[in-house]
Amino acid sequence: MNVVAQTSVGEVPNEVAQTLVCEFPGQRSQTEVCATGIRQGLTRRIARERRRRRVGRAYDMALEIARVIPKGSEVLDVGCGNGFIAHHLSAMLGTKVVGLDVINAPEAPIDYRRYDREQFPVKANSVDAVLLCYVLHHAQDASVVLKEVRRVLREDGVVIIYEDIPQSWWDKAMCWLHNRNWKDRTGPCTFRKKAEWRRLFDALGFVIKRDRQLSRWRNLTHPVTRFSFVLQPELTAANKANLRRTTLHTLPDARGLRRSSCRYR
Ligand SMILES: C[S@@+](CC[C@H](N)C(=O)[O-])C[C@H]1O[C@@H](n2cnc3c(N)ncnc32)[C@H](O)[C@@H]1O
């Protein structure tokens, strides 16, 4: 054992406390211990900041979605990811929002169910609203997902979709980066232009009630053009007659929606 320093710690009358700082062969020096402590502290702080950003973004999205879905609705969040949108929305609507995903259990305490990419673990005609927030471009076959949405959705239900849209060369670069980050986890992404999404929704029996371009600057770490769509299932004449509840008449009119949504652009 080598004594490498002798330090006085604190001033005590008639007594000076002294600490022998020793170095054992193979033991880390005080500088190394100190550097490790700082590194770990910084890592924890960065992780906390990232978590706050994820939770805050999910809160803003849940607020925006809650304007379109009446309180008490039964909601399915497909591709729920970390589950924070579903968690916040549950509190806002006063119901339990179920989250589905193909990978990982979420961080937030929600009713999470694993989706096998074929059939949602949910009964037919059982939900009032389905969310697909930045999910469809991950699906290897978006029509498989949308057919499942159609199966589980009640006749008067709504589908809320958010998508990244490769509109300009910048957007295309952002989409390329997103695909590079995700392709090993969920397979290659398929980004579509707005008109292509509209054609697909139409072909699968959905009516587009609203679509809205969102600012690419709503997420500074992923600045890409985005669109949100609100769809409803196309109603047959018989279903129209049987319709007991309506959902979209609870929406503000188009002008009101535009005005109220500006804060979240
Ligand atoms: C970009 S994240 C969005 C997560 C969450 N919706 C949000 O906005 O915070 C895409 C999510 O979709 C999930 N996903 C990928 N392919 C899917 C599929 N075929 N069906 C459902 N979810 C899928 C991924 O696992 C991932 O959690």
C-alpha cells in the first residue's frame, strides 16, 4: 500500500481530522472515481431530459387527440410505442386506452397487448376510436393493419392517423434517416405521399373526414412534413339507419378545429 496524499478535511478546534488517501494496486484513483461519478450523473440527467421530452410530446399529442374523441370512448392505440400517449389519453377521456405493439412492453402503465402483425387481440366492433400515430409507414402491409382497424371499429367510430410525408427533398432525407434507424427493428418503412394515403384509405372503405398538414418543427429532433387524417368507416345504407351514436358531430367545425389546433402545430 502506498500513501499518496494526506489531506486535511474540515476544521475542528484542537483537532484536525485527516484522511489518508491510499492507492492499492489495481484500485481506481480518486480522479477516476470522480470522473466516473460525473459521467454517471450526466448520463442519468440526459436520460431524464429525454424521458421528459417523450412524456411532454405524448401529452401534447394526447391533448390534440382528445379534442376529436368524446369522453368515455373506448380507444385502441395501435403501435403504442412507449405507451405515454395512451396513458395521458386515458386520464383525459376517463377510460382505459388499450395499447398494441409488435415489439417491447411499453414504459407507461397501460393495458398493453402484443400484436402478431396479423390480428389485433381485440373483439370485432368493440372500439370507438383507433389511433395510428406514426405507425402505418412501419407496417410491412398497411392494408393488413387497416383491415384490422375496420374489423374492430364500431360503425360510428373514428380513426386518427399521423404520418410523416416525403413531400420535399428535405422530408425524403428525414424519412431515409428514420428508415435507417428503424428497419432492423420493424422492417423497412414505406413512406407515402398524401394522395397515396388517401387512395389507400378510400380503397379500404374509409371516408376521410379531415386532413391537416402539421409543421415539421413540432419535433425539432425529427423535422419532417406531417399530416394528420381523421377517418370514419364508410357506412352502408342499413348501417346509416341503425346508427345510434354519432362521433364527429362532437368535433368543432373545420374553422374551430383549425383555430384550436394552432397551439400544437
Ligand atoms: C415511430 S413509433 C411511434 C410510437 C407511438 N405511436 C408514438 O407516436 O409515440 C412506431 C411504432 O409502431 C410499431 N410498429 C411497427 N410495425 C407495426 C405494425 N405492423 N403494427 C403495429 N405497430 C407497429 C413500432 O414497434 C413502434 O412502436
